[in-house]
Amino acid sequence: MKLSFVLLEAWNGVRRNVSMVVSVILVTLVSLTFVGSAALLQLQIGNMKSYWYDKAQVAVYLCTQYSTLGSCDQQEAGDDQIAAVQAQLESDTLAPYIDKWYFENHDQAFENFTSQFKGSPVVDLVTPDLLPQTFWVNLKDPTQSAIVFEAVGGMSGVESVVDQRSYLDGIFSMLNAASLTAVGVAILMLVAAALLIATTIRLSAFSRRRELAIMRLVGASNWYIQTPFILEGVVAATIGSLLACGAIAVIVIFFVDGYLANALPTTSFVQLADAWFVFPGLLVAGAVLAASSAYVAISRYLRV
Amino acid sequence: MIRFDGVSKVYRSGNRPALHDATLEIKPGEFVFLVGASGSGKSSFLRLILREERASAGQIHVLGQELGRLSNRKVPFYRRNLGVVFQDFRLLPTKTVFDNVAFALRVLGKSEAFIHDAVPEVLGLVGLGNKENRLPHELSGGEQQRVAIARAVVNKPAILLADEPTGNLDPTTSAGIMDVLRNINTAGTTVLMATHDTAIVNDMKRRVVELREGRIIRDEAGGTYETRANPVVSFTDAQPLRADSQPIVVEPLDFDPIPAFDPMSPTSEALDLSYLDRIEEDDK
């Protein structure tokens, strides 16, 4: 079998059906852009998780004279109570799990607060005695915050123990929902792309029915008859996937790197380098989708 | 070479079998005419040999293969041993005579060197040696059919199937086509030809197999189109019988003897249009 003959037939098929091929390209482009974006969003979530979860601390808030939560009774935590919590953190049972800890008094807490909320009117309402004294604990394994809850949660003078990861989980579940939505849309688009490819191939086969009839009569092998059509679908889908890769690169360069990274300088975002890992997947997905739907379409058309 | 053992073929849409319990053997090198009215099962017979259809019952052996057991994957390789010619030529209008014939070899992956030897040779055989570069629409019907025959035999098949190859041609041109087919047969190819052409069958005096309503009703060596048992009534023959009535427009070979033909009779064949379904299927 001559490859050149088969390739030529595929190219002629593409040329004959320009409008259908363009629509296949567009649908593949849009659907694979969604797929790629969802994949990048997942990468981003993974990045942010490992970045923020490492930074997330467990805060042991001590009682202030205003608090009524936990064991507090509108009584400032006393020095002996603070010492007891500190002793607990340094004890043999807890120390192996703790990477490091530090104590933050009213004034330090106020300083941190004013620098974090600089420019916000809330700063004027806050005084140092409103902000609790806090033990900030970094765990060796951030998932084991339950140990700290158990060890110091019920102690007198402790208002509450908070794992900062619980704040992050809300954000991540929101991002997850967004990426799942993107995947859902992508799946619908991929179904449309598959059907469109099948229709295109059937049209293409119909426009060549004379040749096909003769090929079958003289005994051209099924492989020989089907390959040009499958290639036609794959060529169209591959052009679409390449454009989708381009679209994703543009999104990463101009939106993520160019805008988001400037707007939120403390957050690490996905880079073009990450996108390079997504591109081969998109190309393969486009080619496999096109090849399988074209194969099904042409096999049904040519059923002996 | 070709053997039918109790072969029946029922189409899904058909209410009666296209072929019913057909048993027949064709030996290598034979020239066989398949005759019968439209819808009598001639085309089904050829399609079964081509393995375009599978038999509903019975066995068909062609070239040592049992077609019922032939997997779809192997059908193309089986068909390389058959050549086929149709009434409507089925040439590719955008390709030259040479390329039309070469197409059959190219799709089988033959080398260009082989093609440049084989195509002029076969075009010479069918008498078109000087028309290699013409397009089909520049040729007469007879010449187009010669191209189709050249395409069918360029791969030197053991069997040539011809489905009314002279159906669109005038008698003189038809005679030329028959000369070509006779030469191909003399060279050793088995020829099976379905036809309506009375003159050709009577002239050739070869084996005649007659089908009616899917049954083989006659298998006669050196036969003619019509026999005394099954006289053919043509339009001109029918006229004297109904001299006092309006002429009945009847397609000459579509009906069996009709001395008492009554178009209103519920059993009349004239109202049986089921063969139209099959013609549509052929067109697909």
C-alpha cells in the first residue's frame, strides 16, 4: 500500500469538505480549550494546596477580657495559664509533631493586624487588648492538627484552636467546582465534536461513493478504504487541538502571567512550563476522539 | 468453480424470497447466461456470488471458498478473484480511460511499473488501445462499457460477472461487447452474464439458466432465450391478441405469457412492485 496515495486521498477529502472541516476544527478547538483549562485549573489547585497548606498554621487563641468562648469567662489568660499551654506544647507527647511554635502577645498581634488591614477603617476600631494573645504552631505534618486540638483545646485560658487550613478548604472547593464545570462543558462539547466528525466523514464518503463502490468491487482492503477517512478526521481534529493549545498558551501568558500574577503577587500561578505538560494530552485526546468516531462512521457506512 | 446448494435469499423488506432453493454448478471456463424477468432474482444471484449479500439458507462455494464462512475482513481479498461489469458502466467521470483502469490496480497497491504494462495491454484487448487519455464522457456507450470491462479483467480474475452489460447499448454495439466477452472467455475466464437481450442469447448458443420468481426453472446447454414451454411475449407479439382493445403498454420482457392478462387481477404480477425496493438497495 502506498502511503502517499492514502495521504493524498485524505488531503482531497479535507479540501472537498472545507466548511465541515472548519466546523470540526472550531468545535475541537473550543472543547479542548475547556479540557485544557480544567486540567490547568487542577494543576493550579494542586500548586496552591501544597503552597498554602505548608504555610498554614494552627492558632491557639488565648482568652481576652472580652471573650466568653471556650473556657474563657471574660478573664484575660493569666501567666500561669500561658505557661501551662507552653509546657504542653513542649511536652514529650506533642513536641515530636511540632516543627516550631512562637508566642504572639497583644502588641505584636495588633502590629500584624494593622499591617494586614492597612487602609481599612476597621483598624481604627481595634485596640491591642481586643486581639487575643496567640501561640502559632507549625506542624511537621499539617494534616495532624487534631493532636493540637486534643492536647490544648480544653485547657483553661484557651479560647479556641483554629487550623488555618479550614479557611483554605472553602476556596479550594470553589476552584474545584469551577474546574468540574469546565470538564462538564468540555464533555458536552466533545460529544458534539465526535458527532460532527462522524457526520463530516459520512458526507465525505457520500461525495466519494463512486470511488468507494469501485474500490469495494475490485477488492481494495478495508484498511485501504478507511484510512483516508480516518486521517481526514484526525487531520481536522489535530488542527483544532493545535489551536486549542495556542489558545491555552495565550490564556496562560496574557491572563495568568500578565494579569493575575501582577494582581496577586503573593500567589504562585501556573506557568507556561506547566501548560507544556497539558498540550501532548490535548493532541492525543483530539486525535483519538477523531480517529475513533471517524472509524465508527466509515465502518457503518461501508458495512459489507 | 461456482456451486449453489439449495440457496435461498430473503430480503428483510421483501415478502417473497428473491432466490428460492437454487442449486447450480458452473464449471471453469464456462460461459453462462442468466435470464429472466426483472425481479426474477438475477441480480440477487450475482450479488450473492460477489458476497454483497449472504445467503439466507443453503451454501455457496466459489473458487473453493464457502461464502457463508468468509469473514468480512477477507471479503476484499476474495473479490480480487472476480471482475464485475454493470449496465451503467460505473466509470469515474474525472479520470481518463487509463486512470479508470489503473484505479483498480492502484487501490490494490500494485507498482506503477506493473500498471504501465498491464493497462495498455488490457485496453488493447478490449479494442481501446488508442483512447487511453480520453475522459469517459468523450466516449460512446459501447466504448465506455469496454473501459469497464478492461477495468474488470485487468487483474486477471478467474470469474467475470456481467449484470446486463448490453442493457444500454444498441444491437451493433452490443455485438462488439459480446465479442470482447467471448475473447475473455476463450482466454480461460469463466463468464456469468445476466441479460434481457434475446438476440445475444440466441446467437451465442451457450448455457442458459432461467430464473422466475427466484426459482431456477431452466438450465439448458446451448440454449436460447425462449423455449416452447416459456415463450416470451413481446409488445409486438401481444398486439394481435388484443387487436380490438387499446394497446397495453408493457415493458417487453417483464412478463410471462399473458394471453389472459388482466391488470386488475389481484394476483397480477404487474402490481407487484416489491422489486423496486431491491433496485433502491442496489443504488445505495
